[in-house]
Amino acid sequence: MDQFQLLLNSPANLAILVANIVLSAMAFGNVRLMDRLLFDVGRMRRNKEWYRGVTSAFIHGDPFHLFMNMLALFFFGPIIEYSFGSLSFLGIYFGSLLGGSLWTWMEHFKDPNYKALGASGAISGLTSAIALFAPFSTIYAFFAIPMPLVVFAGAYIVWSAVASSTGVRDGIGHAAHLGGALAGIAIVCIFWPEAPQSMIDQIMDKVRGL
């Protein structure tokens, strides 16, 4: 089954992908809509608009931002949904989304001017989840450098933690990336407690050359 067939057999993933594309496209040309949906610490604190922790993950800053997140969703989401079912996919996706938003809130709640948007938190959770199930799946970093998914996910988490803790401001939501990735790991460990040991066994087999 090729990737497009896999997507068509993953209705929840397909619905989320379409929702991201449609809402982001609408927001690109509608400043008021963008302003209404994005993660805005000041308005969340003043008006208790907690819904922004979810809606901000369905809009993106520009077409390239949208493309990168949807490309990752296209490749990673259907694998989880087809393998474990739609409810499991939705649990990992929205659990990671909320984890990313919560981490962002905890890190930036003192900054009323902080704003963020994008599905990166949820995508980070999917990535780390798949790394637990299939650590030696190949991913191409920067579209060119092949590496095992577990290496990519580990480096991604470490960099996100460093960038988040040191306050790097490069236009990337490192707090959301970190929170989403950790939430994805936590969800897998709770509902598939055998997955971490399986990952360790696969790594040890690889080290021993089995």
C-alpha cells in the first residue's frame, strides 16, 4: 500500500490534514480570523480564552510552515492510525497538541505579548511516538541526510529542550515542540507500556549486530 492509499485508509488523519489546510488558507487572507485563533498569552490570561490552545494548532504562519507540518502529518499520521486505529491516532495527536500548548503556556505565561501558531506540537508527538514503535525507520533530515528515526527524535528533543530553556528566539515554537514530543512519549508509555522495552531491545540488537 503506497502512502496515498494509506492516507485514504486513515480517515481521522485525512480530516485533520484537510482542516489544517482549509483553516490555514482562510487565515492567510484574513487577519481577523488569524488573530481570533492564534495562541495569545495576553488574551488567554485576560479573557480566559483557553480554546486558543487548540485552535492555534490548525493555523500556520505562511504556506511553507503549513507545508512542512502537513508533509510530516502525511507521512507519520497514517502509520499510527492504520496500525493502531483512529482513536489511538486521535489520542496521540490531540494529547501531544495539548502537551505542546501546556508547555508553551507554562514557559511564556508571564509574557502577555507572546503569540504562537502551528501544528508542530502535535507533529512532534507523532514523531516521538513512532520512534518508540519503529526506532530504525529511516527519516531524511533536511530532505537529504538519512538517519534512524530514534536518532532524529532524540536530537530533536534535546535541541528543543536547549532552545526552550535558553530562550532562543528564532521564530520557532521550541516549547511546543518539546511539550508535544514528551506528551507523545508519555501517551505511548501509558497505553503501550511494552513499547519502550521493545525499542530498547531493538537498539541493543542493532548494537550487537543481530
